[in-house]
Amino acid sequence: MIDAISSALGGMQRNQEAFGRHADRIARSGLESEGGETIDLSKELVGAMVARRGYEANLPVIRAADDMLGSLLDALA
């Protein structure tokens, strides 16, 4: 159960970081180019949406683990 929580938290962190990178690139899209390349706004928006959904997908794992731990503590009390 702890492995599931750890895995979900790791997934949430990775997706949060990815979302931040995409959001930063979206914010800078009209200001500069990276290494001579223009920032592809549509690619960054899709990346941000994927990162958001990835983050949201890990939430049920945390909720289920919390419910299971609560049930276990209730049974032991």
C-alpha cells in the first residue's frame, strides 16, 4: 500500500513539474524563441493538458490508499 502511495506521489510530482515547464514555455511563447526555434504553442498546450490529466489520474490512488488506511486503523482501534 505504501508503494502505491509513493508511486502516485511520484507521478503527481513529475506531472506537476511537466505542467510547470509547459506553462513557462506558453508564457514565453510570444517573447522569445529557444535556440532559434519558435515555441509551438499548440504542442505546449497539449503537453500541459496531458500533464494535468496525468496529475489527476494519480489522485484516486491517493484517495483509495487513504480510505484503506482509515479502514485499517478503524479495525485496529
